[in-house]
Amino acid sequence: MTAPCEVAWFSALCDDDYEFLGVPDPKLKSSWDHCRDIVLAAESGGFDNILLPSGYMLGIDTTAFAAAIATLTRRIKLLMAARIGENWPPQLARQIATIDQIAGGRLAINIISSDLPGETLESAPRYARTVEAMHILRTLLNGQPIDHRGEFWRLALDPPRIAQGGTAPSFYFGGLSEAAREAAAEGADVYLMWPDTLPAVREIIADMRARAARRGRTLRFGYRVHVVVRETETEARAAASRLLSRLDDAEGAAIRARSLDSQSAGVRRQAELREAAGDEGYVEDNLWTGIGRARSGCGAAIVGDPDQVRAKIDAYRAEGIDAFILSGYPHAAEADLFARHVLPHLDHAPLAR
């Protein structure tokens, strides 16, 4: 029997909410009110978790938002993105421990192997720095003192008082490059992947399990994907096409180029999927790559009627996916559709730490 999967939604903290992709709408721009309403709708709809993304240039600050929304929610987990290049690990540990206390233990962390804004570090050392940061964070958040002599930080200190006796939140982490895979195998709890074909998902999971096993570790697996669900497949495909109906291709390319991860291995793979897709953008049954024409990163959507969407999710679960981070446009409206048509028919629950 397959264990329950975690089903999360997405709060658009980084100015990533549209009715028509590539056409900014002032009503959907990131703000406290708008992003708060998405989280509260996801909680009332029954989702297990919510990704709070982070971007230096766009939107609103994730850590401040997480602290505030923790006081307004009671059940849903908060998956707070933390950009390692922008943080000193001991201070980040104290912030995480504080927000986790506010949330009553409902916090998880999406580790992002980012640069310091305005600076660029090559991929291998950047991921090496992230591995160091995960080790420091986990040690301190487990309430243990640390004596660390690494390449990027040299620390000898006790954990912050608020973290003593605690248990570190789970670390979700994604990346497709060799350095990213090694970093995930070394320090992550949940390895996140972007949309891909079922054979590719199978290969990535097998590879990551082997890398973790060589270190005496195990990983759980997450899948970040958009969704378009309607009562019929025809309606779902029409809704997907409508999302792109006002997109200027030049503006779509500019949106992709502005992203800080626009040259990453994962983004290149999303481009490969678009190129391999048929004329209507479907690279395999019910997996539509059109989303990637107007955004970097996660660039495909599960599109179909409720049975088709559920079957696609079940197929990923059969390959070993433990958690899904879903989104759709506009985010609040699509969350409601998924919550009504699909979520009640999935065996789901939050992932334990």
C-alpha cells in the first residue's frame, strides 16, 4: 500500500500570479493581502502544506511573511524558502526556530543554493557552501552546539536558546546538475524535482536513491508542477490555451531571462521538454509545457479532468514521489478547483519530520 502523499499549494510571493501569462495584473501582484488570502484559501481547502517562495528582486520578503502568516494559520504546514547566499547560518537558524515556535512545529524549509545578490559564485563552490549551511542549520536547530571548520564558515558556538532541545524542520531541496544532486544526497530530506516525463522521473529517483545510500542516508521525493483541472478534458485544455492567449513571445523570453536561475541545468531541461512537445505543447499524456513559455523554473502543468489529473498524480506516486507542490493561474482560483475536484479523492497527509 502506497503511503499518503503530501499535497501542497503555492503562495505567489514573487509576483508570479496571472490570469493571462505574461500580462501583469495589479490585482494579482504580490502583497501581504493577496498572498495571505492564497494561504488561507489553501488551508481551508484542505492542502497539507504551502510553499512560500523567495526571490531577491521580486515580490515580498519570505521570512517576514512566514512569521506573520504563522499566526493566522492553524493546520497547514509552511514551506519557507531560504536563500543561502543571503543568510548567515546562525542568524537564519534563530529565525527558523522562532517561526517554527510561532507555527507550533509546522515549519519546513526549502533550501535554495543562491548567490549573494550582486555577486556570482561558480556552481560547484556555491553548492559546497549550501552543504555547509545545511549542516550548520541542522546541528543548531537540533539544539546541539557546533564546532565547524569549513571552507566558507568557521563557527564554534552553542545553539540559540529557542532551538535547544528542538528538532530541525525538514529540508526540501532541488537541483538537476551534478553538484546539486550531490548536495541533495548529502544534506536534504526531500529532493524536489520539476516536471518531467515518467521515465525521466524514474531515472532521477533511482539516481538520487543511490547517491544517498552511498552516504548511509535515505531521501523522500517531491514534485513541483502546475495544474489545470476542469470538469472535462476539453475544458481543461481550453483553459490552458487561454492562459497563453495574450502572451507576446518576446515578453515571455524576457521573463525567462530575468530569472536568477535562467542558466541552470533544471531550466535547460524544462526548455528541452518544450522543444520535444507536440504542436499543442504536450510532451506526454496530460503534461503540458506551455507554462514554460512565460516563466523560468517549473515550466509544465498537469492538464485534464479530475480523473486524469488524479491518475497522473498516482502514476508519479507509483514511481516514488512522496510530496507534490502544485500551483495554477490565478493561484487562488485554481487552488479552489483542485481542492473541490481532486484533493478529496487523494490519500494525503503532511510529511512527518
